Amino acid sequence: MVDKELIFGGEGIFQTLFEQHLEGMLVINDYHFVECNTAALQMMACTKDEIIGRHPADLSPPFQPDGSPSLEKANELMDRALSGERLRFEWILRRGKDEFFPVEVLLGAVEKEKRKFLFIVWKDIAEIKQAEVKLRELEFTINESPAVALLLAAEKGWPLLFVSENVRNLGYTPEDLTSGRVSLISLAHPDDRQKIIDGMRAYSQRKDVHEGFVESFRVITRNGETRWVDGHVWARSDAAGRITHYQAIVLDITERKQLEDLYRTMINQSQVGFYISRDGKLLYTNPYIQSRLGYSAEEMEGSPIRAFVHPDDVERGYKLAVQMLKGRRVTPYEYRLLAKDGHEVWVLESISSISYEGRRAVLGCMIDISEQKEAERRLGEMEDYESSLLHAIPHAVIGLENRKIIFANDAAEKVFGWRPGELIGQSVRVLYRSDEEFEAISSVYKELAVRTTFGLDREFPCRHRDGHDIYCRISASRIGATMVERRVVATYEDLTRRREAEERVRRNENLLRNIMNVIPVGLWITDDHGVIMDSNRAGREIWGGAKYIGLEKYGQYKGWWGDTGRRVAAEKWAAARALKKGETSLREVVDIETFDGKRKTIFNSAIPLLDAGRITGAIVVNEDITEIKKIQRLLSESEQRYRALFENAGDAIFILDTKGRKNTAGRIIAANRAAALMHGYSIDELLKMRIRDLDAPNERDKLTGRIERIMAGEWIKEEIFHLRKNGTIFPVEITAGLLEYGGQKHILAIDRDITERIQTAEQLKKSFGSLRKAVEDIVSAMAGTIETRDPYTAGHQQRVAKLAQAVAEEMGLPTEQVEGVRVAALIHDIGKLHVPAEILSKPSHLSHPEQEMVKTHPQAGYDILKDISFQWPVALAVLQHHERLNGSGYPFGLLGGEIILEAKVLAVADIVEAMASHRPYRPSLGLVTALDEIATNRGILYDAAVVDACLRLFVENRFHFDQT
């Protein structure tokens, strides 16, 4: 190896410059490398031993881009340099086995003690090359794009200085327009010129001119044709802020304008509501919305949207709309509108931002789900008066890219049985029953190429994870302006339960009909005019037929009062009195002549049907008491049927005595076969026991309280533990309430063995624990990776995490949110993996460029974490942890309301730990200084509630960084 003193001489400064130079520097002697600096090693991603003693061709591909062999080319260039030439050329190097990158090489010779050395400087120009390619692509894109690029002078009329080649689409050549004498105004249609002038003037006076503006207008082509265009304009300013030029993109939208009329016709006939708004006011509503709310277009358009929203939903609806416009929400949301007549209209809505008449506007799409909401309410009434009359129908939201699942919300598990993490990465085919149905729904998705959303009004079959069929209503929206990336978000509304409920309703109606027909008493139902609408078989048998007539014809019924024998007048029948006077008549004895000429004696009863105090009909009950024995036989048969139901039920059923003292109440007086099998006793043994004998020992003290609640009229449903005859304890779900039978009160108790259900829940709990442990291990690995690159701040993230967790708990945040804060804190500096290690460990203050490089670490951390499916907003907290309330933070200068709470907690914990700890460029500033910093800037830089919680922990001596 060549002595360094021979290469650099006695001057140590030259060796220092060589070592610390930011570009790769190497020394060659006898055509082989004899020295290199650290930058060269980083550039090549290798060790010094892998470079020293190697020929330059050994570090290069076999051939250079011009086809020259690397070995011959390298020798030629080194010979030229040794002869006195100073060379600058491009070269391709190899990094690792398969990676190649370009460098710019400076090569020259220096003679030391009659020995010649070649000095090489390598500069990585990969990014420059990429930029050159992108520049060429941009030039090609501009000229090949249908949009015309313009450069305008900031002068009267805005003369054209540059026009792209594709202006030929309008019949002009660039030379026709770029003489400096042709103005933008002269190309516009005369009727639109003033609009352009006013728009440009207003735009030039805005403070945010860098954001540009859009104007739609007509231009006249060279052959005199009129074409519609969208003009997108941006101002260019000098150092003093004065506008010197305008750059513009003009896009021909003539065909789009022609299609707008067609689209408007389609929207006007659509069975979905559409509206367009700007600045909170309606610009357009389609007939669907007008018909649902009862307003005309003139009454709605120009009015604030909130004027039609239910007062209780105004703020919530506004927040949901903002979330969707900002891309934070992709699923439609529900809220209530108020119709003109005051009734509520529930709608399901999604919105998006559009360009309308040259300005940004909001397009809303909604459907009326009032009937669905009403169906939910009725379903709740039929399901044994459950605790809530309305249940939100779960919607699974699935994000797709190229038919692969990239996102799934929590409701996906309720609808399909898949946890979100299990779905991600799978083909959406997994949600459907067959390839044919998958292709059928995929063809519907193609509609998104021409419109933003679509929905299926019909049910579509899908497949649950466990293999059973489910039925969904599917709606979808593309993500982005086009379907180029085939990114779609789809919403699946599970209709299976509703379908099953409808089937249950049909079964219940059939059951009620069958029950009516087997009840041994006659039933007749009338409307509010007394017209008989329906009757059961027993009623028709009693009367020998049926006449469905109204009040005015009740005289056709022949009847005599049982106590007086006088004829029953038409208006005196029990049904007539119930309808006219609201009277309830019970078991009036009447002798009748049936329609087939027979004489019978009946109990005749009637009760009015009321709705909000208004009589809507009546129910008439006839009991044939002519043949008492026949009635007794029918009653006996009915009791046998109920006994069969009791004995063959799958759940354990007990009937308990309510008499006696507290310690004897609950005696079992009846039990079915399932009760005996479940508890291991015979029925005879159960009938000698009390229900407390079946309770597990620790449940028996609660029995008295349960019996008291039942006796007070409450139906209870609880999970407790029972005891089998063999001594084993098992969980049951009990449902119990009062039962009146034979004029006495008893307790009806139904027990269901839930052992399997609890075991399943435990397995789910264990699975969740394993998943959380895996997340903890990943986070710890990330945190450890960061600290290996920055030994001076080793332990910083762990200490920040401890403080952040303590502050979050002090603030009373929910446990899950506290855990999210802790996880984010453990890896909040992961973005420093993109910052060179020598900057992180630099023992002096950083230069401005170095500071700017360090400031990139929140964005770099976000880019690393954004695609990881944490259950907390970890990536967003990492991105925002250097933001400050007054907008002075980075990377985006967010204001207080735009920063999430997790990031605010993390910011305070980070600054306190950093100031209180040693750093390479300074000693610790001390905890007192750190606390003074957050107290001084409370409410200015840092969130007040977070600061207060942090100060309390330290002032009250409840937190120390060294505590475990």
C-alpha cells in the first residue's frame, strides 16, 4: 500500500479535505486504486478493502453505453491523463451485483517524488440524468397533449409570447400567434371577451395568485369555427412580487359541452338525487331531489344547503362533507333533510369536487333511504321489542386497485367474516360465489370509466368467509379523475338480514293466518267504515259462511239477545257500537240464525282498533257455546299441541312457582326434556328441586334479586353459570319473565347453553392478543433500527414514548388512543433513516442545508409508515409531530385545528425530552429550561391541555425519565 504522506505530502489539511469531501475521491497508482475517501465508499456501498488494489474496470460493467469495453476504455483514459491531459467524462459504475449508476468523472495526474498518481473525483449524476429524461418527456407531453400551452405578457390584451405546437388543432401555427402583437383577447369570441378581461383583472388582484384560476370561454379558430375551451391560468412574478407573465393551459372542451346537455337529461331522469353547490349555496338540483323535498328548482337554487338540512344534522353533515372533500372519507354518509311540508327525509350521500362553469364546485349524489329507515324501525318491533327500535345496517367499504383489495374497513368483518388485514392483498374475487358472478359484477365496474360512481338497485349475491351466501346492494366510486390506475372504492350493504327478516315476516303472517284458522273462536276484522275485511275459518263455520258487508247492511244478520229474546237491531251489534262509539263489548250472549239456516248460541265480543285516538276498525270475536263438549275437546287438543311444543323445544324450559317465602320461591313445577338433558337429571328429579339448586354456588346470592325484578314485571336476559348433576359448571343465557296460567302467576325461564359461544369469543380474544404482540414487535424493531444510526440519541424515542403515554393518560384519553400515542412516539424519528449518519452525529451546529435535510424526516417517516395498517393514526402523528399551533412548524406549517391530538402530545413530549437530554452539539439544557419552554409557549406553539398535563406530572413529581 502507498504511504499516505507520499500522496498528500506533509500537509494534513489536504488529507482532511480528501477525507471529508462530499463527492467520491480516489487515488490511482499503476492503474489500481491505492486510496479512497468515505464518500466513495458510501457511493459504492462497499468497504475499503473491496476498492483498494482493484482496477477501475473491476468496479464497472463489461461495456460502457457507447459500446466500448470498460477495461480498454479505462486504460485509454488513464494513459491520456498520465500524459498530462485533465479529463472530464461520464462513466457507468456498478453497485453490488446488478445495480448500475452514472457518474461524472474528473481525472488528472500529479507527480510525487518521481511517481505519478491519478486523482479521480466521482459525482453521482443519476438524478440529473433522470431529470433530463423527465424534461424530454415533458417537452414531448406538452407538444403531444391535446391542451395548448401559452405564455402571455402581463400587458394590455395579454399578448402571446409562446404557443405550443398543438395550437395547430385550432388551425393556427405557433408562428401565427407569437409575434408579440397577437393578444389572447383577440382569439376569444366577442361575447366572451369582457368575461375574460374581468376574470384576469380579478385574478391579478388576488393574494393567492400562485394557485391560478380557471375560466371557460369560446375561441374562434382560423377557419372561423367556434370552439369551447377551459383556460387554466397561473401568474409568474419577479423577486419584488410583481406579475411579469402569465402561463396558461387551454383545453378544448367543445365535445364536453355538447355532452353536458346529454348528461343533464340523464341526471334529470335519474332515480338518484344530484345537486351542484358552491360556497354553501345550491346552483342546481335535479327533479329527484325536488320531488323528494316538494320544492321547485326556483325555490331551491340560490338558497343555502343548510336551509334544507335537519337542524340536528347540520354540523355533523358539514363535517362529514368536509372529510369526503379532503379525501379523509370514501364511504357515503347519512343525514336528514326536511321536506317543504316538514317531514324528515333520510338520505345517503356522497360528494366530490368538480369544475363547474370554470370554477370549483361540489357535486353531491344522494338517494332517499327513508323507506329503509322505516323498515329498520318495523323490524325492530317484530324482534321481541329489542332495546333499540332502529339498527344501523352495516356497510363494508372495500378499496380496490386493479381488482386487488388495498383497503377494508371494520364493517367488512361483520358483512363478510374477514378481518380487514386478511382481505388486503387478495383478489376481490374472494367476496363472490363464482367466476361467472365475479365477471358479471366486474363488467358493471367498467361504468366507472365514464362516470364517477355507480350503484346496483338490485340485490347481488356474495359469499361469506364461512361459505354461506349473502346478498348485498353494491355502490362504487372511482378514486381519482380517471380509471387509469383502476382504483375503486366499493360499498357493500348487507341485505341478507333484511331478506331473512322479510321471509320471517312472511312466515309470521302465514303463521298468524294458520293460528287464526285453528283458533276455535270466530274472528272478524272490519275497517273504519265497518266493512268486514277478513275472517277466520271458525267464524265462517259458526255463521255457515261469510258476508263481507258494511254497517249499512248489518240488518242482514239475524240475532236475538240471549237474556230477553228481542231482535238485535243493526246499530246494536257489538261491532257497530265499537265503530260508532268506541265501546268494548265482552261475551254478550246472542242467539243467531246462521246463513245456512241453523240456530246457534254465541258469545259475541268486539273491540275498537285505535291509532292515535282515531278508530280505524274493529275486531269481532264469536264463541260458539252451543256445544260445550265440543269446545272442551277443542281446548284439550289445544293443550296437547302446546305440551308438544314445550317438550320438543331445543332450549331448557322451566316453569317456576312464585309462592312461598323468599328461600322457597323458585320451586320447579315443570321442566322439559332439554332441561333434563342439559343438567344431567331426570325430569322427576328436577320437579323435586328449586331453580337455585341448578345455579353455580357463586350465583345463588343473586337469585333473589332476579326473582324480585321478574315479579315487578321485568323480562330479564342474563348470562350466568349453572351446575350439572356431575358437578361441572357451564355458562348459560337465561331469559325469564312472568307467565299467567290458570289464574296464577308463574315464572317462565328459558336456558340456553352458551359454552361454545364463549369458547369462540376466547379464541378471538387470543387471536387479537397475538396480533397486537406482532405489532409491538414490529414497532420495537423499527425503533431499534433508528437508534443504531444515531447513538447520541439512543433511548430518545423510548423516553419520549414514556412521557407521551403518561401525558395522554393524565389527559384522560381512552386506552386505545393512549396506546396509539405510545406506538407513534416509539418510532416518531424513523424518517431519520433517510438522513446521513454524519449529520445526525455531527458534534457542532448544523448548516442551513443540513438543517433542511433533517427537516425532511417527518415526511420520510410518513412515507415509510403510511401503507402499514395500524389501528391508530401512527403515520399521520409522525408526519405532524414537528408542526406548531401558530403554523411555524414543518413540513406543512399546519395551524392548530389541522393537527391531530396524537401529534400535539408527541410534540410536547419530544421537545421536553430533547431539551432535557445531551446532544452531540450541546450539553443538556436541563428539565427546568424544558418545562419553561412549553409553559412560555402554551397555546402559542403547543396545545394548552397537553402542556398543562405535562407540567402537572413533573410539578407533582409523578414522572421521571429514568422510571421503569
